[in-house]
Amino acid sequence: MSHSDRSEGSEPAGAGRRWGAGAGSGLVAGAAMGTVLHFGLGLMPTIGALIGVETALVGWLVHLFNSTLFGGLFVAVFDRPFFAELRGDVGGCLSLGVIHSALLGVITGGLLLPAAIAIEGATSLPVPTLPVPGLTASFEFGVVIAVAHLVYGVVLGRAFAAFTLAEGAVGWLPIDPVDR
């Protein structure tokens, strides 16, 4: 059976490559997002504290692990025929990445993070903020988290396009895009 005779979802090698592309894209996007979180709020030790080890190194490891998993979730959600047209070009991949990261921000910030805090027995999140307490500090936290998720989505979508689309290839990346 020739490549043109196969549907997109029935080719095991192509599907495996997309899963790898999703995980790799999640890792790259997680590094970009983590940079915003680390330098914007100094949040990496707090992320590590969610599993009981309040260090920047453990925070980075936890964050990158989760980012890689969320890259796989990106493929699980958007590698469907309904989204095939959007996945077919760089702009569509960027759009899907931003949608994915916005949903992740709502789910992780509104559900998973409060649950993790409750499991640890904390009553609040010890997040470093501006020296000015109150509304300004809360606003800073929200803006940095929103920007970090936007960065994750844009980088995820662009990296996924680079890994999977011939026309999305980035010259300096040492990969061969999937033939479409």
C-alpha cells in the first residue's frame, strides 16, 4: 500500500512520529515557559514543593516532566480528523497550541494546583510577589502565569509544526519533517 493510499490515522510510523513530536514539543515549550516562571516569579522551588522538595532543580524537573506529558496530551486531543486542516499549516498549529495552553492554564490553575496545595496541607501558595502587597502583587502573579501559558502554547504549536510539517521546518533544527 502506498503512502497516498493510507489515511493519516492508520499509519503506525506516522502516528508514532506525531506522539514523539508532541512530547518533544512539550519539552521545548516547557523550557520556554519555565524560563518565564523562573525569572518572572522565582516559582520553580514552589513547583518542587508540590511534591515535597522545595528546590529549583526539582521544580524544573517536575515542570519539564509535566510539560512533556502535556505535549503528549496535545497530540491525544488534536490528532483527530476534525483538526486535520488546522494541523496542516504552521498558523493552525500555533492556534491549536494557544488553545491547548489556555485550557491547561484553566485546568491546572483552577483545579490541579488547588488540589495539590490541599493535599500538601497548605492554606495558601507561597508565591514570591512584588514588594508592594495586595492587588498589585496578585495582578503580577496572574499576568506572569498568563504570559507563561501563552509562551508555552506558541512554542508548542511552532515546535509541533517544525517536527511534523514539511513547510514548517526550521532550518537550524536537526530533524526531518514528516512527509505529507
